[in-house]
Amino acid sequence: MLWLLVLTLPCLGGSVPVTSGTELVGIVGGHDAADGKWPWQVGLWVFDPTSYQWSLNCGGSLIYPQWVLTAAHCIRERNPETRHIKVQLGQVRRSYNDSVQVARIIRHPNYSLENEGPEGGADVALLKLEAPVQPSNLVKWIRLPPASSAFPPGSRCWVTGWGLIAPEESLLPKNLQEVEVPIVADEICRQHYGNRITEDMLCAGSEGRDSCRGDSGGPLVCKWRGTWVQVGVVSWGSKCGLPNFPGVYARVTSFLPWIHLHIHSSP
Ligand code: 4AZ
């Protein structure tokens, strides 16, 4: 019975925008995404062997027909089991039932399982799906950015996910949320976070516009010469939507060689 409660609890949060005074609403600051608008967005259902429950606790993105990019910190177990993760594709609503099986889990070797967690960097992981997916109106992969691409501060990018919309109230949305977030200059981000911001991270967001707990692993996408590319992976931050503390993302261009190594050599 308990698992039923946990699976339904998120639905009770509803998807009504929550306003707390000024503009602090949404993924934080966002709104419901339309069907098929972010067709690469996936939801990670993870089984917790301790509580014996499945929950949609992270996002991810389809980057090739059989590969999902997510955050390493979404894979909590030291020796993760593929049967403890399922991937929801092509849906803006939470739905465990038609999620698909994972065949391999590859956490970045430099991710710090013991100490720093996401703040130690290399917060990326790849999931190989059991079978390639057929592209459709609702399911498509996202392009990775060219190694030479750069997104100047102020670039308007988007982040999506099923994470907290009002951190203080622990509200979870039923529907996928989207919010536009500006890229923040590394120097500005370091002024507030200090040297915790390393080369393989990038910052995006502004007061009241941010990703939050539960959005981790999901994509930060920007338009590059007319097409969407995935620039970041939701990783960490100081609370959500605070002034001066933007969301911190794994910088996808830093991991292109590692991604290609696995995708092109995987059995
Ligand atoms: C988290 O706890 C988390 N505001 C994710 C993103 C952000 C903060 C926290 C960014 O997973």
C-alpha cells in the first residue's frame, strides 16, 4: 500500500502554477510544457531497495536512439543494477507504466561517489536502453553541441523537468515544466559559488528561474544556428531560484569525447 501512496503523492502536488509573492513559480519559474515540445526529455524511475519504492526522481535526455544522458548523482547505488532503473519517454505526464528497461549504466569514472558528489564535477552518466527507440512526433533525440560552440552570457536557454516547483513547499508537478534561463558568465558564477565551479560546469538561471531538486539529470538546451542542442545537464546549486546563485550544470562539451567513446564502442 505504501508504494501506491508514494507513486500517487506527486500527483497530489498538481500542476497549477504556484505564486509566492513575486515571480517565484514553476520548475522554479516555469509552466506546463506542451506535448512533443521537448521530445528528448526522459524521466528516470529509480527503485530504492531500502524503502522498496519506485519514484520519478531525475530527468535525462535521449541523445542517440539507444542512449540517455543523465547525471551521475541520479545513480545512487555503488553497484547499480539495471533492473532498478526504468526510463519514461515521450510523455509530459508522470507515467511509470510504459517506461522502458535499461541494459547498461555507465557513470563517469571521475564522478566522486564518496565525497563531494555533484560538486566534485563529472556529474554525468549514460544509460543504454534495451532497444533503440523509434523516433516519432513525441520522441526524438537531441543534438550534442559542436565542440567549438559557445553560448555567451545572457544566451536564452531552456531547462525542463518534473522537479520541485516551490522548494519551500515541496510541491511536485504532474506535468513536465519548462523555464527559460539565461547563461551566466563563469566569473560571475564564481563570485558567488567560489572555486566550486570548475571547468566542466556551467551556470544558468536568474532570480526565480531555475531548475530544482528532481530536475537533476535533465537537459539544458539552447538554439545553435537554428537547432536545439544540449548544452548542460542539471547538476546542483544552492537552493533554487535564489538571486546570485544560479543553477549549476555539467558542461556537455567537456564530456563529448567520453560520450562518443562509449556510444561508438559499446557492445
Ligand atoms: C538538486 O538537489 C538540485 N537550483 C538540482 C538543481 C539545483 C539545485 C538542487 C539548481 O538536485
